[in-house]
Amino acid sequence: MSAKESARESLEKAKTELRLEVSGRFQGKESELVSMLEPAGGHWAVVIEDLDGKGRVRLNPDDSFTAASVIKIPIMMTAFHEARAGNVRLDDAVIVRKEDKVGGSGVLREFHSGLQITLLDAIHLMIVVSDNTATNLVMDRIGRETVNAYMAEKGATSSQLEAHLMRPKPNGPWNRLTAHDVALLIKGLADRTIENPGDCDTMLDIMARQQYNDKLPRYLPREAVCAHKTGEVRGVTHDAGVITGPNARFVIVCLSQKLEDTRLGNDTIGKVAKWAYEILSAE
């Protein structure tokens, strides 16, 4: 067997084992993606979909992953949906009590107990600085089961919100999601079809102000705009969002787990985003 035939056989084996499907401009470039992911190790799911139909990547799209902070995207979407339905108001007052404060990312735990903010303030903090205390306050206001019902209604049927952030149940179950579900929700925002168009724009604007930018935006050129939400816990690093440039606009979801070095995972996500951007932006 020639070296070329051996390489082709290895790629076909990898595509089968990884459940990798590509279309459009990504055809023939499967080995490039596999080569980018291999050094990081662990288990990966990647979904990329150009919003103008120029190409798509689906790698392990239905595999279940620890959700980390990417679960904050459907929490935000549910809150806007409930506000539009009149069940809550985005200017409702939310009180930060001592017992509400949790660790991990965010700033609310540093403020005095009794601080009053609005529900919209809490949503901004939940996304922009990934505030876990703010996330739990939003969950308490709209209800965990309301979030799960929302995801199911929108077709994200393999994802589940099980517990408050930083307060998991001792033996689970854990918050879970799939790359397919996350991509479906984000595409709905980008298409302005999943909620009121103005609300979709507002949510994407909040995501575009994300302050953790060492993953998807890491290697993107200055003209690219990335509206996204990161997530990380031990051995896990994710990023998901919409990347827009002069010649490309696409949804991208990168999920990983069982990593030995999440910093390498962060770098890998950046390389995958750059790879996709260059392919989809090419004239």
C-alpha cells in the first residue's frame, strides 16, 4: 500500500470513528480538522454551519457533553422568551442575597448582600463575564423546568439543565448538552427566527460583548466579529457562537472533554475557528 493510500485509509477510519460529515467548501479538508484536534487529545464535537449555505461540518454532533457555562445561552433565551410572553419583565428587580453567592467566574459575589439589580443586568453578567451567581438568579426567576421545556420546544431535545451553577447535586445528574442542540439554538438567533427578531439581535449583541476571548476569537482577523459564549470546568473547554466577517457568516460550536490540558484545548478551538473562517471567506 502506498503512503497516499495509507493516509486515505487512516482518514476514512477517523471519519467513521469520529462520525465526521462535511459538505460544501469543507469537502476534502477533513484531514485538516482531524490534525488540528489530535494534539489536544480528549473527546471533541464540532459543528460549523455557514449561514449562506457555503459549507457545513458535523463532528460527533449528538454526543453528550458536560455543559459548563454554555448552558447559559438557553437560559438567556428562555428569559427573553418569558419576558416576551409577559411572564417576567426584564426590568424586574433581583436582590443578591448572601446565600445566593457562589464561586467560579463572575463579580456579583464580591458585592454587598442586598444589592438590587434588574433581571436584564443579571443576564448581561451571566453572558458577558459568565457570572455564576447571576446565572442562578436568572434560573430562580424563570425556573429550571421552564428552561428545559424551552429547549425541548425548540428542538434541543438532548440537552438538559439539572442544577444551579456551582451547586451540583452530589451524584448528579449534571447539566448536559450536545453540539447539535447548541448550534440549532444559536442558528435560530442568527437567522432571527427563534424569537422576536429584535430580541435575537439583542441577545447576539450581549454575546458579542463576551469578555473571555481566548478561544473562538483567538486567531481571527480584526474585521471578524464573534458573538459567543465560553464554558470550562476541569478537563472541559467549550466555545459556541456566530462569527461574522466581510465574506462569511457562520455558526460554530466547539465542545471538548476529558482533556489533560484545557489551555491546549483553548488554542485548538482558536485554530478551528480560524480554519473555518479562512475557508468560508475565500473568494
